[in-house]
Amino acid sequence: MSAVDYRQPVDPVAEQRTHHEVVQLSDAELAARVRVDLGAKLAAYLGNVKETRAVRQWATGERSIRDRAVVQRYRLALEVLGIIRSRVSPEVAQAWFQGLNPVLDDQAPLAVLKSSSGDDDAARGVLGAARAFVAR
């Protein structure tokens, strides 16, 4: 991945507020927020499930998220959404997640998150790409 100074947050107060909010969410609340903010299909993709029904069941608490890596990806996705949505519309934020990103070696942020499996470098890369996007 390209070098981005991810240590310099664009708005540290907003980032800290988003982080504080996101870490307090239950798994069901996480799934519900990701489902609303990214859409059911992208939430299913990020959750590594084939059907959007699983995400709906997670969001309603009918079913629990067994894979803790999914929970980590959902938390990171919401934090990144907080950064992106601080400057652009929800539609642009959703498009940003799906588009090829030059900061991420022309990979989509969503694909990087999905394949990260708890990889801190991948997480930092996506956070850095989000910060670089809103800094422009």
C-alpha cells in the first residue's frame, strides 16, 4: 500500500467521538448500523455471508455474529464511515468504500477490509485512505 501519514487525523475530536461511540455498540447494533450505512448487500459482503438475511438477523438479534473478525470489520467500517461522512454525503461515502483507491494500491476499501482478518496494517491503510480522502 502507498505511504500515507495515517497518524494525522483530519478532525481528532470527531474521530475520537466516533471511536468512542462505535466501541460501545453491541454486535446487533453494529450490524444494524452497517446495514443502514452501507446497505444490506455490502454489509453481507463485509460480513462474509452469502445472504442479506443473515445480516438482518444479526441486526435484529435473532442470530449472533459468531465470527469475531466480522465484528472487528464492522467496527472499523463504522469508524471509517464516520471519517468520510464528516465531509461528504452518505452516497459518496458508500461509493468511496466500493471504488478502487490509489492509496490502497487500487483496491476497494471494502475489499481490503474483508480480506484483512484482523490485520492492523490493512486497518491502518483503510483509515489512512479515508483521512487522505477527506483532507483533499
